[in-house]
Amino acid sequence: MQHRIIVLGAGYAGATAAGRLAKRLRREDVAITLVNAEPDFVERVRMHQLAVGQGLRPRPLSKMFAGTGVELRLAEVTGIDVDRRTVSVVEANSAQEQELEQEQELTYDSLVYALGSSWNTQGVPGTAEHAHEIAGRPGALRLRERLARLEAGRSVVVVGGGLTGLEAATEIAESRPDLDVALAARGGLGDWLSPKGRRHLRHVFDQLGITVHESTAVTGVETDHVTTADGTSVPAAVTVWTTGFAVHPIARATALEVSGTGQIVVDATMRSVSHPDVYAVGDAAMAMGPGDKPLRMSCASGAPAAWRAADAIAARLTGGKLPNTPLRYFNQCISLGRKEGLIQYVTADDRSVRAALTGRLAAVYKELVCKGAAWNVANPTFGIPSRRRRVVRAGQHPQEAAAANAEA
């Protein structure tokens, strides 16, 4: 019997985990299924570029995983029963020239949960009805269509002063200098950055003509304006909401132990603390990093977490050594349009240090990081030793398993 591994979600974390598992384990021993709702890999870190009309290279998952042994299932996950070890999915099937949705049930021995996150409205009235989001491809495409119809001189307000907000505001302002672009941030502009980083950020915003509303909480969104906590009305023909992410709700509906944010609580190997046959990676996981701080929702966290989970699964199945390399941060990469960038170097636990790279060189650096992340996902088994280890069978003596893997 093959050990059945199901990976839910083919974003940066899920796709990376599936590819690494395929390289670590023998096809005779494991059956790896990757479930994703879309046929293409989405470069989420480029959604602000897509929103302003830039074309992105298509990356079909079927092509990426061809020849790896990973089975791709295009379906939406509708439920998980962690006690029965089943996943319910809905696929579109053609029957008598009509599209019929049929729920199917997949059974697993090990599950990698990587369903990621979407935008977080924070419960602010009017946001869901009137604001745009760029947490995914559909939202970015809707915003692109709206911006394309927007007349010169109209106002765009980006709500949220984090990395996504900074990138969205500068990208829109650079591509549409005829618009009045503003950013509303709860704190100061880039207040977590080093002094050098803050100076450069403010310089770029001034150069692009972006109005900054600092220490401003938006409490309501309407079709043509946003309202702040002090009652001020800020004109907004288009509102772009970037105030953080909310994880997929399915995990909270299961018996898995989750955090207050709905993330699956995992140990150092990305394994669920309540159900040892479930692993969670990317935004879906509540994982602790250096300084006993939760890893932030980001591509920078997702890929290393996926490596950790895949290596841990392979180690446990083959009797190998569990991974123990610490998960840590090195920098925060921020694109500020196509010509400017900011690379803020950080401590292992993601606190800014004095050093920062700015300007055109930083923009090139960020572009290389984005290309490298996509390339790694598109080449999921590159750079991993080709020798796959055999799965330890039930009842097999550890020394016998070790000898078998030494010969493999």
C-alpha cells in the first residue's frame, strides 16, 4: 500500500511542499496529490502589478509538475474530516454538455494544509461592498478593470500601510500619474523601518505625489469616499483595502487546534499539535519563529515552512533525521514601482536593523527575489539530492530500514 499524501493549495507554500516531497520519497512508496482550485500558479507577490495592467507570465501547474509523480486535482476544498482522514472536494465535470458539480471524497494518510489566506475587511462597514482587494488574482483583475475605466484626476485611496499597501500605492501612482493617489495608515509611514528606510520611502512617495494620511484609521467605506475615526471624509473614487489577511475558514470548522486567527497550531516541524497526521504551512499555520514570535503571513515564511514540513514528513516516513535548521528572516523586500525599491535588512525575528538597500539597485534585487521564488515553485525538485529514500513499513526493524535506505 502506498502512503497517501494530499497537499491542499498550490500557492508558494503548497506547491513547494508537494515538489519537495516528490523528490524526497519514492513513487513506489507514496502517492502525492496536489489539490488546487485554479489551473495556474499565481504569483501573489505581483498582484499589484497585475492590477495596474502589467502582464504576468502564465505558469500552468500541469506543466510545472509534469514528470514529478505528483497528481494534480483541480478542485475546490469544501470540507475536511480529520478523524476519518478525508477531504471533500468539488470538481467541474462535463455531462450532457452541462457543468455539474459533484462532491468527491479523498482519503489521506498525511495531509499538508496550505489553503492560504484572503483579504481581511477587519469588519469595517462598506469594505466588502465598495473596496477592492489584491490578495488574489480575481480581486486584482477586478481592480485592473476599474482603474482602466477611471478618468484622469480621480482619487484612489489605499488603506493599509504595510508592505502590500506600500507596493500598491506606489505601483498605481507610477503607472497612473494622472490620478490623485493617497495612502491611509494607522501608524506612521513605514514606522517599522530603519531611519534610512523611512527616509527613502518618504522620498519616493513625495516624488510620486502620493498623499499620506498617517495615524489614520478608516472606519467606513462608501462608493466615493472613506470615513476616518475622527469623522473626516476622504474622497475615493476607488478604495484599495490592504489591511492584512484572513486565513481560509475551513480549518476552524474541523477538530484541529487553531489559534484565535483560525490558523492551525503547529510544532517546530509544522505538524499539527492536535492531529499528528496533519501539517500546515504558509499563512494557514500558526508557527513560532525566533524570539518565540509567530511567523508573519508572507512568501518569506511560506517557502521555508514548506521545506521544513516536507523534510519532516519524509524523515518520519523513512526513519531519517528530523530537520532542525532554525526558521529566520534576513530582509524585507519592497517594490516601490518599477524603478524604485527598498530592501530592509532585519534580525532573525524580523526587526529592522540600520542597514538598508535603496533605489534602482533595490528594485533589481526585489525583481530577482520575485523571479527566484516563482522559478523555485516552477522547478519544485531542483537542487534536492536525487536519491529518494524508502518508506519504513509497519513492523520493519529500524536497522533493517536504515540498511535499505543506505543502499537506495
